[in-house]
Amino acid sequence: MPPKRGGGVAGGKQRNQNLDKQINQTYTTADKNGHSQVGRPSLVGNSSQSKSSQPKFTIAPLIIEGVKISKLQLNDLLKQHLNDVKIHDIQLSRAGLFTLYASDVSSFNRLLNEFTIILAANGQQAAKIFVPRSIQRIKDTEMVAFVKRVDLEIPDNRITDALTKVGLDVVNVTRLNRKEGNIPTSTIKVTFKDANNRNTFIHTGLQVDSMHFNAEAASQNKKPVQCYICLQYNHVAKYCKTKQQICAKCGDNHRIDQCTAAIKCNNCKGKHLATANECPNFLEQEKRMLNLINQYSSTSSPTTTSPLLHDSNEFPSLPNIYQRQQGLLQNDILDELINLLTKD
């Protein structure tokens, strides 16, 4: 039996994390019939991707799990039942998951909305089709906004009614509570049906009768996921394969509070803790996270990291006094020559 998505050491969560390097740009909404719609224009400002040959949409892969057929059998089912759907590749992992790469938005949407039913009708009742979780987390965050300093006596239903009254499609309104004592706070979390509704709300704010409150978008999580057991990235302790504690100070098999050795990062072998933010491995994972957000976030401008102070490309050396004087002297000589040549 195929492993359940998100369960076990080799569960879907671990498998989805391995797909991060394969994914492309996408945007998910829903039409009037409740069907998912995916696709968005390429990011503006990247000159290397702004040529006329660049396709308008690049599509994320779709994952299929729970099927017990070969790649050829899957191909033939697509050919028989979705002959007009365009797919440029099908891949099968050792864990038994298929990855489909649709060629256009329409094909992506048809696969997402129709192929599960087709598979079930052909003896694959356990089949599931989904977008990788790394993408889905970004898309889910795009639908969330927060409103601060909302009076405690204003009930959630008054806020829901106010948003519905102005035509916003709201999924949920929740007042956040403090962790200690479960005490209500003045911050409201609002989840919308899609990013368009959320973005409209960010611009207009919350208007409850004569009271107005500013709204702000939920921030994407840019911090890399690091296991506190093995100290590797892209999985949490629940899905760690080693289950053996690695010291963040020296890399040996003991807890950090028991360590007396010199500091040596287990990931890059540098002289810092394996959990340090200045670790090259951490910075590389952070860059990957930012690229992922920039690729799949349809509402935010590209996110960048701060340049390193010792990077000569980011901070080139300024000319010294001698170089500046030489430049000025050359300019003076050039001006004199021009005057002599143009003099009547």
C-alpha cells in the first residue's frame, strides 16, 4: 500500500520537500463551479524572462499518489479519456508517486479537476492529485490578512457581516488568543477565498459601521525548515530518518548541553553552531525559500536578501584620491585639445 500523504518517514511531506527544485510558477483560484484554476503571468522585471519567446504561464507539477499502475498505463488512460490535455512529461518516483507536467493552464486545471474521477472509475479509488505542499503553503498565506487593535467587544460575526456587505468573499474570521491563559487579543485573522479578495481588503481596510481599521497581509515564512534532531534542512523532527540527536556545537551524537568540544558546524564544517544564521548552508536554504516565494506568490513583489558586506560585487571599491586626480587631469587635457581644434 502506498504511504499516506504526510505520514511516516517516507511520507508525503518528505516527498513534497524533494520536489521544490522541480516546481515552476503557478496561481490558484476557483471559478464559479468551484473548480481550481491555476496560472499567472511571469514576474515583471527579469529581463532574461521578458523576451517574446517566453510563455505567458509556466505551470507547477501535479503529484498523483495512491495508484498501482505503470507509467505506460497512466499514459494510456490520459490518451483515452483526456486526449486533448497537453502533458510534456510524466515521471514515476521509486516511492510510487507520479509527477505530471502540464503544458498549459487549461490542461493543468482539467487534470486537477477531472483525472481523479477517471482514475477511480478505472480501479484506482485511492488516487489523489495535489499541488506540492511547498507551493500550497505560499498560496494559503496569500489568502490571509490581519487586523490589529480591534475592540474586544466587537464580535467576529459583526466583522464577517461588514466584509460580506461590501462584496468580499470571506472564509473565516477569528480573533487571536494569547498562548498563556487563552486570553482574547485585539488582533483579528481573516481568511479569504482567494488572493484577489485579500488584496482588495488590504487596500480598503475593515469598516464596521462608523469604525475603520487598517489591514495588513500575512507574511510569507522565509525561514528554512531545520530538523532539531539531525540538524539537516527541509524536514522536521517528526519525519527525521536518523532519530539520533546530533550536537549543534560539534556534530557528535550527544546533546549540546553535554558538549565540551570545539565548535564545528555539522553541515558546512565552519566554526559556528549548526543552527547559526550565518552558516552558508542556512543562507543557501534561505535563498531557495525566497526564490520559491517569488516564483509562486502572485501578489507580492520579488523578495531579496540583504547583500553581504564583504561581497566586492555588491560593494565595489571606490577610486582613491590619486585615481580621481588622474581622471580630472585627463578631462582637463581633453578640454584643452577640443578648444584648440575648434578655435577660429
